[in-house]
Amino acid sequence: MKSIIFVCLGNICRSPIAEGCAAQLIKENALDIQVSSAGTGSWHVGEAPCSNSVKVCKANSIDISMLRASQFTPKDIAEYDLVVALDESNMNDLKALGVKNLVKLGAYGYESQDVPDPYFFNGFDGFEKVFSMIEGCVKNLFDTEFKK
Ligand code: 4NP
């Protein structure tokens, strides 16, 4: 079985959306892939995803309300075949921890852009933009990395 983990800063906004999109693809295509998500920071460990992330996923028929935030630590490195960073700063933090099998989600679409951090956005609009970026890139990533 292959395993993949999506990593952002807090693990309450962006990477739970990526985990939800990936879990949906795994279910729909009956893939033998394990998916998880984490944050490089520890501030939100144990918390549910932020309400706008839950809401935007729900609007797209994906339930992420049961997810709880965790922190990515060096002991996770050996656990995953692929570590996917949501932005360049996450990439740099993960490289500094010694992660080798590391890619940036934006490399699979949107001209390698960073997925912007919606934590400080006012309102829901930014979450819809972030959802469509993440959803498109996760689909492309699965097509590229996990083709049957
Ligand atoms: P995320 O968003 O990295 O997409 O989960 C953030 C959530 C919390 C914080 C930063 C980003 N924070 O600084 O607490």
C-alpha cells in the first residue's frame, strides 16, 4: 500500500481539505492508498478543521469534520511514500526536518503556485478559491503518481 501525507502550517485549513479530496478519490476509485495530513506547527494539535474548510468541503460532498490536527515530526518521515507541501514555506520547513520524498502540491497545476493560507482571509470566498486549487492539483497528483 502507498501512503501520502499533505502538510501545511496549522493542519486546520488547507491540508485537511487536501486530505478530504484525496480520501474522496481513493474511495471513488477503490485505490489502495493511505492518506493523512499534518501541520509543521503545533498550535492547533487536536483541533477540528476550521469551520470554513469544513463548510467548503461539505458544499462539495466531502466530510472532513472528523479530522483532528496533528504536527508533522521527524518520526513521520519513514511512514510516508510521499510528503506533499501546500506552499514554499512548508517545503522549506519540511526540507529542514530532513524530508526527501517531498513535492509541492502546486507542481501538479496552477503553474506551481503556493496554495495561499486562508486562515487570515475575511469570509468564505478565499476558501472556495483554495478548494478548487487543491481539488484540481490533488486529482493531477493522483493521475501522475498513482496511475494504475
Ligand atoms: P493552515 O492555516 O496552515 O492552512 O492550516 C493556518 C492555520 C493556523 C495558523 C496558520 C495557518 N496559525 O498561525 O495559527
